[in-house]
Amino acid sequence: MQPAEQRDEVEMLALMLLIRRFEERASQQYQAQKIGGFCHLYIGQEAVVAGAVAATRDDDYIITAYRDHAHALARGTNADACMAELFGKETGCSRGLGGSMHFFNHMYGGHAIVGAHVPLAAGMAFAIKYRGEDRVTLCFFGDGAINQGSFHEALNLMALYKLPIVLICENNLFAMGTSVKRSTSLKQIVDRAEGYDIPGEIVDGMNFREVRDKLAEIVSSIRKDPHPAFVEIRTYRYRGHSMSDPASYRTKAELEKYRLDDPITRLRAQLTREGKLTHEQFDKIDKQAKETVLASVKFAEKSPEPPLEKLYDYTYADGAKP
């Protein structure tokens, strides 16, 4: 991808639409029992990852938690490989062995254990500094991860060694079905970073431009002088925690309030007002996204299952091999 300042906003809107339509179709296929296991949708949070990739380069590192479909798509994994992975097919981005929570392609994966990937991100950032590379690590996690011990241990090391990393807390207000107000003593999650002398920012996660511009500013600072930074991006997921969650803990009024602030609708309106997008262009982009995702379902359905003899591949290292 191009540097942030050169990336076309209409293309980024197209990415957000692709993510939205992919997740909607994944929901349908899950309900049709074509997808097994867990499935966590990103609907409503599209501006977060779109803004992040718009502010960084392809050679920067990305690692995230289990709500990872959008991150893979945003980093360039095609929809066919993503849908095939959900179907557990050999053509999937993790060869059908990872499923919804473990997409590994163009990024360092989705990780199912809450907070467990944050120390991995610290290691990735340490490698950048050790090798003297001009790169930055982006570590995405949810509001539920900030109360895990691994999170705190990792932040201490990041601050101690001044590692080039952006900690991105996708605060969608709920850790599974528990409101952040009931699980975290802080009024602002970003204050968690203060105890480690890590600078923090709060960003409106429903606003693509605000996410992009703030992250671009932070990443530029890190490239000049390596250090960790913490960004609390306040967003909202329109669906339950996973496909098995009816989200009955939320009121209809709350959901409608956030639907009025849909990140796709907001960016579309901004571009339309500025004469950069017509209604016809938007409809064409949306149609293309729907067709791409529908084709990915057909691809997944026709793809082969992983061979049984490969069941234990990638599980243990064979010391006998060079």
C-alpha cells in the first residue's frame, strides 16, 4: 500500500465496505452451519483498522486478537482465502487449520487467548529495534485485555526498552457481555498507560479520518524516535460478542444511537459533500464488494478439505530436519 498521505479515501471507503459485506455474509454462512467453531464479527468497527492501515506501510507489523477478519482483509488478504479459512478449507489463509480466530496472512495473526498476544507484539517491536529497521508494530486488542497480567508485563518492557509500538485498544465498550464500566476501575482506559510512562491518546473510532490522522502522527513520531504509544480508540460493535451472543445486555436505544454514527455512512457523507464521491459511485463500490464476497463463498464451497494426513502438520517441529 501507499504511504498514508497518498492513499485515496474512496479506496479506503471501499475497504470498509468490503469488510462490512464480508462480515454480513460470514454471519449468514455461520447461521447456515457452513462455518463451525467461534465467529467474531467486526461490524461497526471498520474505521479503526482502515484508519490504521492508511496511516502505516505494508512492511509495518500487525498483530491482533480473535476479532481478526477485518485486519487480514485490510492488509491485503483476499476475500477468497478469508472465507475459505472460515469454512475450514485447505485454500484458507491458515490452510483451514486456524478458523475464525487465527487468520495468518500479511500479518502476525489473530490470537484467541485474551491479552496473550501483547507480549508477542513486544517481541516483534524489540526485533525491529534490535535489527535497526524503519518499522513500527501495531498491536490491536479489546478493552477486556487491559486487565490481564500479560498486558501489564508487556507494557513494562515496552516502556523500559523504548520499543517502536502502537498499542491500539479497540474499546467497543464490552468485554464479551460485560460493560467496561463494570470491569475496569478507570474512567478512561488510556490512563492505564500512564503508569508505565507511555503517552496516550483518545480517538473517535467511528471517524476514519480522525483515526488515520492521529495514528499517522504517532507513527511518524515513533519512526523518528522509537517509543511505545497507547491509543484508546472508542468504537462500537453492532453485533454480539460472537455469533452465539444475542447481545441482550444492550438496550435498543443504545444500539440505535451508535447506528446513527455508522463509520461507513459518516465517511460517505464527508466524501459526497466534498464532491469526491457520487451516489452512483458509492452504489458501484458497494455492488463490487457484495459480488467479491459472494464469489468468496462459492470459492470456499468448492475448495478441498485439508487432507487428514496433514492433521498434525505445523504443530510440532521435527528436530531431524535441517
